[in-house]
Amino acid sequence: GSCNGNNCRLQQLFVGGTAMGSAGCLSISNMLLTNLSLRVLSLSDNGIEDRDMALFSQSISRNKLVPLEVLQLSFNRLTCVGVESLMNAVWGSTTLRELRLDNNRVQDRGAQLVAVVLTSVNLEVVDLGFNVITTVGVKALMKSLAENDHLQSLTLSGNPLDTNASKAVSYALAYNTSLRKLYVDHCSVGYAAQRHITAGIASNSLSALQIVTGFRIGAIAVSLGLPPSMEHWSNDQVLSFFRTMWERWRRERGLGEFGQQTGPGASNPSLINLARQRSRHDDGSMSESKSADNILINGQNNKASTRVGPSDPATVVSAAKSAFEALGNGSLNIPLSQHSERNVSLESPLASVNSIMIERTESGNLRVPLMENLQLENVTCRTPSPRNLTYYDKPPISNGTFNTKHNMIPSQSLTSNSRG
């Protein structure tokens, strides 16, 4: 907060993990009725339930002057009921930029409600990790993401992404131009799903992605027909290469940042013709992307109308080959993102996925923790104390072979003559 004489204004309030419960949440709700300065509020890990959120949401609805920018509600007991009251309260907010609802129980209905709010609130950070969201909720989120120009970070970690959900993710990533960070750790993303997602990223010539977690993009990109050397690249390097590749591709064709022609003869934007290619839906029907027609409005660049859609596989492979050759002869440098100074975790920081956890008993023996007496409603996602835990590696379990055949755009193999 800040103080000027006797006038003190509370701007940030962090009360996460204080076990405030319903009584504490009620106090916060009463405070919000008159507050005109609070920008950041963290209520994570406080056992907040739907009835508490209903009162909290009423306060926000009644006081539209509170300039709330960041709201953290992680590790609580919220369901879609609590999310619905909250989404109604923040609808149309001109200040809210970050919303964290991870490790609750919002499920598909909660994800759908957040997806709707994305159309009215310019959220930049959304965290819905570990919320038992299935394909239904993911599809709703991806539909909003494909048309969103503000969201920069999305966390879906801990929610399973099967092949159908990954197709929706692929579609959104092929159109979105604002997202910079996508976290999909512990989503059980299979090989086929990885191919769909990677193809969506690679085919978006205007993608802003800098961080993707959950699986290694490089090896998947190679399976789609991109240069073999990418197999050992980090995700940061692969994404940097994609951005540099498309920048070079536009520069060679005299196209500006958003695909508009520059210089003499700018009245014939070739990228628009490329963007009009047809895209295949999950049901097999075909639809034509018309959004590229809005790239040029009266000869001027309009950033809000830059949804071009996926480039065709042959174009992606050609652009990658040309850029990689330039990289080899030293004429092209790949600038790493500002986040490259830290290693992006692809796995749990506690143990690898091929490890088992055991505990030491009071007598000194080692055993697997007993789980039969635990009830779902009493289990919380807390980090275990490391003093009694030891990790032992075990060989990975094979679940059979992967199905690598794809016939969908942009999820098909990027080599024009490959059948995946």
C-alpha cells in the first residue's frame, strides 16, 4: 500500500495459506465493498468454498471502482458454482489481467465460463491447472483462444489432453497471435496429440509463443518433416527458430510484420491468398478462412485483424528448410527469448515420471505410503516434506506403439508427400 499523510491506500494484499476460511473471506468481502485502490489480491490455499465466493463476488459486483488487476484463488475448494458467481462479477472488467484458479474443482463447466469471460475481459494470464477439465472444457477454451488478442499465458497443466482435445489446441495455436506461454505439464499428452499441437504452432506464421512445457517439440517437429537437427533442440530454441523462420519468410516476400505488402505494388498481398486455403474440421467438413481479408483495411495495417490461419504444410517445410540453410551458413541468427536464461521444466521438480516415492517409518524401514485410508475430499495438493522421502528410479512402462497416421490440417505431417 501507499500512504500520504493520514490517507493510506491498500494496493496489494497477500493472505494465501493463512487458513482464513469462511470468516476471513467474509472480512475480505466486506473490505472490498469500499476499497478503491486494491490491485493485487491473493487468497490461495484458504479452504474457500462456493458459498464464500458468492459473497466475495457480490462485493466485486457492487463496487465496480475497485481496480483489481490480479486475483489468485489457487488451491481452494471452488467448483463451477463458485466460478459462475465470480465470472458474473468480473464480466466486463476493464482492469483484471490475471486470474489463477488452479488446483480447484471447476471442471468443464468452470472452463466454459472462463472461456466466455475471455470475450469481455482482456485477461493476460489464466491458470486453470489441475481442475479435472476434459475435452469439452478444453474445446471451449480453445475456441476463445483462437479469437483472442490479449491472452499471453495459459496454464492447463494436470488436465488430460487426448487426441480430440489436442486438435482443438492445435486449431487455437494455428490462429492465435498473442499467446507467449503455454503450460501443459502432466497432461498425458500422447504422441499423436503432440504432433497435432506442434503442427499448429509451426503452421502459424504470426505465432508469439516463447514457452511451451510438457513435451519436447523438437523431436516431434522432425517427425513432421522439419530439419533433423531440431530433434535435440530445447523448446525455447525451436520456438525461436519458428519465429525467426517466419520473419525471414515474410521479409523475402516483401511482407510486413502482419503480412501486409510493403513497398511498391503493395496492393496485392500474397499472404492473403495463402491464408484463404481451406482447413479441415474434426467432422471432415471443409471451411474457408476469411479472416485474412481484413489484414488490409484501406491499405493500412490493422493488428486487430491479423488472424491469418495455418500455412499449408509445403510452405512450412519450405520456410524451415530455407531458414535452416541460412542458419548453417551463418547468415541467420536465432535470438533466444528473454526467458532462455532459465531452464524450462518439462517434468515434476520433485521426481521424474519414472520414479516411485517411498517413506521412512519411525522404525527406519522403507515403505510405499499407505493410501487406502485417504478420502478424496481430504486430499490436498501440498508438497510433501522432503526429510522422510526418497526417490528410486524404475524402468518406464511401455503402453504399446503409437499411431502416427494423421490426415488433418494443421495436424498432418508437414512434409507435402508424407502420410505421417
